Amino acid sequence: MTDRQRRVTTADVVVIGGGIVGASSAFWLARAGLRPVLVERLETLAGATTAASAHSVRAQFVEPENIAMMRESIETYERFPEVLRMTAEEADIGFVRGGYLFASTAPGSVEIIRDRVAHQRANGLVDVEALDGNEVRYRFPWMDGAVVAASYRAGDGWLDGTRATEVLVRASGATVLLGTEVEGIVCDGGRVIGVRTDRGAIATHLVVLAAGPFTGILAGEPLPLQLVRRHRLIVAPRSEIPAGAPMTVDADTGAHWRPHRGGALVAWARPDVPGPPLAPVPPDPGFPAMVLQDRDGVGRLTPFWRELGPTLRASDLDLAAGQYTITPDHKPLIGPAQVTAGLWLHTGYSGHGIMGAPAGGRLLADLITGAVGPAENPFRPDRLTADGADGGDNERMVL
């Protein structure tokens, strides 16, 4: 229920942030029996980071905990009507199992990809495949002859993240305060007692921070987060773009694209300088030329882009930018804050928020209610320190 007039003064839990992560938090907390109030500073849900994302989901990760999280989330999206207890029409999020292809031209990648796939299969991702160059071109004839190896999972894909956010919030039954700025989290003796907004105070002993890039400034304590700008380019329908292509990722450079409504969605996680939270996030006007025409862009592995790119006009392109909230190990922070009792974090997905939000929201609710203990939580915030110390192998292909 969206509430724009009536003043809300109490809540079992206040969820700050109306993107996909906040929506999933509200849904699973409501399912656990709590009465959530969701507060969003914009006038719409999913209006910031979620809106500017690639809306894509994959389970092809390295770490067992990431594999498990993304598998659960993808299965949840596929079963949305059942999970949300809604009709198929009500819960339609345009989910497409279009597949993810990670392809490489590097001579040493054959063994690397084969070993990675074996590792993924050993950790439950039994439907991921290792392909050689000939197999890649047989299945996807538009791929370049220089490709020597790839991993592919047909069960990965994409969806409408904005629609998923709206549906989760509706299914949660949460009271939603849009256009409402959070001015601070009110504490007494180191414990949460409420949230102060520009529409008044809300008394609560539980707050979930799912505010994406704005989480750090609201937390009131140091968090190991960096904010990095990322771009997304929508290309208008063109006959040269194969509608049946998977999400195609250059595993050597990170440039990637997938079909989108007769055209394509194109992105490239190029290095950028971390900065403060921005709203809106100004895009780099040079990004389209870079990703479409640079020798390491999407045309490196899919040659049709080399010919198509220079022919596209400004009117054929829709450029947007958002901010990734990145942790040192590129895994989310899900669990209690280290200083403030009653403050819970659900953030830091490092570009994988739509991918992981359903499973992350379920884990958050289980932690809050005690159904899952801290020792069972691989994403607990205290695994990291604010200066970024971490350990172990990390997922470095942040798309």
C-alpha cells in the first residue's frame, strides 16, 4: 500500500530503499510475520540503481556461496507466481532464460574455463557447459573465429527488474512512503529506536538499510563500500542483432551485450574512480562510441558490431548510468551492523543486486527472526573491516 497522505508513526521494521534489494527485504520480512514500512526518497520504486542495471541474472560464479545465492534467486524468479502467491499475470516479470556465454580468445583460457566449469559443477551448477571455439561458433554463428573457449549456461537469463521490484512490494503488503527523505536513524544507548524522515518520525526497533549508494551515509558507522559508476546502453531494433543470442560476455575485456526488444542492451564494466553517492548519475557521453567501436569493446568477439556500430545515430541509443555499491570481496553485506543494535544491512551486491536480491532478502529475514544463525551466514558484514581487509578467492568479473 502506497501511503502519501496518512502519517505513519510506528512499524515493526523500516526498510530504507525502494529498489529490488529493499523490495525483497520487505517481502520476506512480511512473509516472516513482521509489519514493514518501506521508505523511498524518489517518487517511484526502482528509480535509481535498479532502473539503470542490465536486468540480467546468472549463476556462473566462482564462490560456492555466490553460486548457491544466484541459483536460489533465479529459481525464485522462475517461480514468482507460486512464491508470491499471485496469478501468473500479476507476477509476470518478463523472465527469459536466454543464457549467458563467457567467451575468450586467450590461448590459455581452454584449461582455465574447463577447470572453472568443473568447479561450478562440483558446487551444484550441473548444467553449465565448457565449449571449445568450434562448438561456440556452431551454436552461435555470429561469434568471431578467434574465440577458443567459452562457458555457457542456458539457465541464466534476464528479466524486468523494475517490474520485479513493484511485484515484490505489492506482494509484501508493506506500507510504502514514496518521495520521503530519510534524515537519520534515531538511536538511544547504541540501539535503534526510530527513523527520522522529512514527513515525521517512525518509531521502530528494527531498520534495514537497503539504500544502495546512500547506505554508507545513513549507517552512522564505517562500512567497507566503494561507489563506482557503470553505464548501460540500449540500442534500438536492428535486423543485424540476433534475437536468439545469449548474454554474451567477453571474458578477456568484460564488454558484454544481450538482445533487448529487437535491439540490444550493451555494457562494459570499465575502471572508474570511486566517488560519493549521486542522484542522478551523469553518464559519460563518450561511452557509446567506446563500447561499440573500441577494439576491445563488444565488436571484438561479435563482428557484426564492428559494422553496425558506426551506422548508429544518437536517436538509436539510450544511455544511462548508475552506481555499483562494491565491497572488497564483491559479495554483499547481509546482517547486523557492527556498532548499532537493531540496524541491519542489506547492500554491497557489487553489481549483482537483481541477481541476488530474492535469496538475499530471504536470508535477511531468516537472520532477523533467528531461523538462521550468524555462523551459517557467508555474507555477514563482520567478515570485512571498514578498511577493506578480506581473504580468499573473489569473484572479479563484476558485470
